[in-house]
Amino acid sequence: MQVRVAIRRTVLTASAVSFALLATACGGGESGDEDKKAKGGAGAEKPAAKALSAGKLEKLVVTKDDLEDHEVKKPGKDEAFEPGSVSVEKAECKPVAQALSALPAGDPAATAQRLVVHKTKAAEKGMPSVEELGEMTEKQAEEATLDSLDITKTLTSLWSYDADGAEQALATLRKAGKKCAGGFTMTADGEKQQVTKVTEEKVSAGEDAVAWTIGTKQDGSAADTKVVVFRQGTTLAGFSSFNIASVTRGEDYKQPTALIDAQAAKLG
């Protein structure tokens, strides 16, 4: 409800070494290094990357204009978790619980969030009428009712970090997903639930990404949630999705690829 660049160093020839030593002896080496630093050359330090502002994230988060047949809105208080409302029995599993609950790993400098809803054509029609149900067999009525609930809801989040915070947060998520694959117990808004599995999935988005199907069980009811987090620069985009009909049927369903692609396109 995720480029590493290999840096190759050339081997200096004996003549080049001799020339460098001669230049240093003449006092040119030190001033040369200073010139490079002054001009932003090889000896200069790159400034730390900056997080995007909250205002910038609000412009970059997906809107209804970016997605056909989707509803997009800011989530209400009863549709999103507040920071600090999620806890776990195993500390190493907290990043997974946070992502599942559409909360960030680490400490982002700015955030933005939307609730994105996609309905199939059957769901757009809504529940069958009493008259229509009366003309169906019990199985047909059940299927028609479930078809009307074929709705995927995704909490879509942008979290931006200073320096290498986004890379570190994604690395923490990946590590936690592997450590906690067998499940753990978590509490969200005072409600305890069991995470039964954290199954890795493939996703292609941004510069790096992680994706899971996370199984949960609460009061005997089981459900699967699709979780994707990808990085673009200093920003992470997170998606926590569930499909009502699939959860009810106990069937698997796909990641919200149209939404993920739209958000990746806006982040560039």
C-alpha cells in the first residue's frame, strides 16, 4: 500500500619522469599545481553535490499530465505514514520497512510525495448493480466484483540528499533487502504485522535501483506490495504499490512501469 567509471592511469615514461623532476627542481612544479587548482584542473577538489530543494521536487514529481488514465493527488493524512511511525524488531531491517511504508532511508534534505491511482476499464465501471449480480452465477458475481477492484495504488516519493547521501541510502536499502529476505516483524502506526518475504525483482530506471516484492501478513490476511527505489543524481524516487484485486485473489501483479518511467523521465 537501482555507473561505475573505471579510471585508467597512464604509465609515465622515463623521459617524462625526468622532465617532471627537472621542472620541480626549477620550482615550476608547485606553481603548476597551484595553477591547476586555481583553474579547476586535476588537482582541484569538486564541490559536494547539493540536494534539490523542496520546491524543485514539487515541480519534478509526477502529475496527472504525465500519465494517461491515472489519478494523481497529494496523499491525505490517512493515506501516508508519518516519519517515526514505523518500527522493527530487527534494526537492520528498518530500511526495508521504511521503503515499504513510503518513508525514506537516511535523512533527506527535501521530500515530495503523491498518491497515484490506476484503474482498469472494469474498475472504472465500478461495482455491478444488484440487478446485474442477480443475473450472474455465484462465481461470475465474485469475478465481476473483484474486477471492479482492479485498482493499483502507489505512494510515489522523491527524496533528495546532500553529497553522496542518495547513493549511501540506496546501498543501505540493497544491503537490508538481502539481510532481511526471510522476513521480520514491524509495527506501523501501532499495528503489528509480519513481513513474510523480501523477494528481489529486476528494474531498469535511473542510475541505480532496487526492487522487491514484499509479502506481509496481518490478522491472518496476506498481501504483496511492490517496492521500487531508483536514484537519479542526488535524488531517490520511491514507489510502494499494491493492487486490491490481486491481493484479494492472491495473485501476483506487475510493477507500475508506466508510472516509474514517467517519473524517471522527469528526473532526467
